[in-house]
Amino acid sequence: MQLLQQQDAWLTEHNSWGLFALETQQDLWLAYSEGKEMLGSGISAMPSMHVSMAVLMALTMNAINRTLGIVFWLYALVIFIGSISLGWHYALDGIVSAPLTWLIWWFAGKISHSNVEPKSLANA
């Protein structure tokens, strides 16, 4: 947190843009400590939904287009690193989330393909 505070001070001094994450974290802490309900005030934990959604997008894009898949895998990596460095999650939250998301994706694919019988045009 001290490093984030230093980076926020530097950014504010040099371009008037601070770290949005610090303001959000402060709002979340106030909502929690004062017992207030606000939009998005839930506590993030294991597994990381931030990483899970990024991995899900990467899996989807990879199924559609290999090049887009690579771009979205890089995006998922940035989300993973950012979720840790901005203090939203522990590393283990994302480490568990990514393979768990892949496992759900794989299992959903198995279920959906086993319940669908291909129809031939002659029988339609």
C-alpha cells in the first residue's frame, strides 16, 4: 500500500491523474467499516472474478480467432498482475481462478456437445 501511495503522489504531481484504485479502495473500506451498502461494495476473495472473467474472454476469443486469443491472453495476464499489484487480490486468488475457469469452460463444452444431436438436412 505504501508503494501505491508513492505512485499515486508521483502521478498526481506530474499529470494530475492519481490512481483510481486507491479512491475506490477507500470508498470500499468506508462502506465496510460504516456498514453502508453501495454498488460494488462486496468483498473480492478467492477465486478472483477479475481474473476469471479475463480468462473466460481469452478462452472465447481463442475459440473464435487465434490472434484475438493471444491478445486476450495478454489482457488476462495484465488483469492478473494488476489485481495483485493494486491490492485487489492475493496471487493465489488468480492462480486458483484461471484453471478453475478453464475447467468450467471445458466441462460446459463437454455437457453441451453431449446433449446435442446433429441433424442432417435430409431429416430437417
